[in-house]
Amino acid sequence: MERELYREMYEQEKAHWWFRAKRAILLDIIERYRPARARPRFLDLGSGTGAMMEDLAPLGETVGMDFSADAVEYATGRGAGTVLQGGIPEDVGRLEGRFDVVLMSDLLEHLDDDRAALEGTIPLIADGGILVVTVPAYQWLYAPRDAYHHHRRRYSRRGLKRLLIQAGYQIELLSYYNTILFPPAAAARILSKIRRAEPGPDLSVPPGPLNRLAERVFASERHLLGRVPLPFGLSLIAVARPLGFGPGLPPRREKAD
């Protein structure tokens, strides 16, 4: 991604409703499914400008990796943990030890070989550890802004399930999310495709009341994920473990059936 986009992301992701709500959802899922170790190790692959690492730092040791030197510079500046520059999966062998939680948040869609990335991550996951993945949903929503963000593809629930299984994982949670705001957001994307709108940076923070409302609405889905079926959404989230790995230490909280 362009340096301008990383700069804007660094400046806005602590305030923008979408980033804040997404991190709240991820933190809830991680706390719910991770093994109950006193000081877990977290690995954020595709760590971007480091806001998620900053949120995870109070819970344990955090390590990040991103291919972009600009992203690594911004993330390192947050002081939340060690950040390495490297490609995924080709450089993950440089990472030391194993991790209780490996996060791939909106990463796979950027990679030429998403299956190789998932396969290459397995040796990094500790016994009882988890992989948490988020990706954009529905190829029919692929729009100019996807190309601007260097997305190779979007995913269906069935396609992500197949990909995880083929890569050697057993799935504990797989769901659409960003469901409540799906209708207006999907309509906006379809219109941008029809109009062939020229994409550009789109991270400006809305006015305060609107920003807070959108954050509350989106973040509220953390109470539904894994408990209430969400049949559609702008994105997908999955929690998985390598095949043959038991749950290890018990999860932080009892999971809903």
C-alpha cells in the first residue's frame, strides 16, 4: 500500500469507528478462545501500523510482522512490542518461539498464495494456541477500493472454510460479521462499481456523534459472534487450530454452543 495510506491509517485508526469496533471484536474473540496462560504470546502477521499490537500489549508479549517498511516504522513507534519487516510466509522462519495467538487480520486477501501463508503459520502456533483470521467477504463486492488497497480477492464463507481445512486447520468459529451495517455499505460499494469511481484514501473520521454511533453498532456484534448465526456481512472471521492440536489449556471463558 502507498505510504500516504499508511500515514493516514496511523493517524486515524485510534479514532475511526471502523478500526475501533473491529479491534473491540477481535479482542473479545481472542479473550474468549485463547488458552488461559498467565502471560500469553501474541503474533500479529500483517501488523500494519500497530494499533492492534498496542491493544494486545497489556495482555502479554506482542510481536508483529509486516512487509512494508513504512508500516513497521509506524508500528515500532507505538512501542507495543517487537515488529519485524518480512513477507508472509517466506520470512516467518525468522520469528522465534511459538505463540498462543496468531492473528491474520485482513491479510490473506493481499497475498498471492493464501494457502501457503496458512500452512506456513502452523509451526508458529503453540500447543492449545489459536489462529484468528479476518477477510473481506463476497467477491461480487470487489470494487475499485479493493484494488486501491491491493486486495487480490474477497472470500465466501464456504471458500474460507475450504481453505482453512485444506491448509491443515480445524475450525472453532467461522462467521460473517459487520452484518448490521451491511445494507448501506454494500449499496455504496455497488454504486462505486457502477460509477467506476476513482478510489483514494477513505479513512477520514466522521463527525463525532456519527462516529460514536457507528462504532457502537459495529462493536455490538461481539456479543453475537459464536452465539447467534450471522448469515451475511461485509467480512468474515474465523478461529482455528492446527489439526491434531487439542485445546490445551482451557479457554478464557466458556464458549457458547
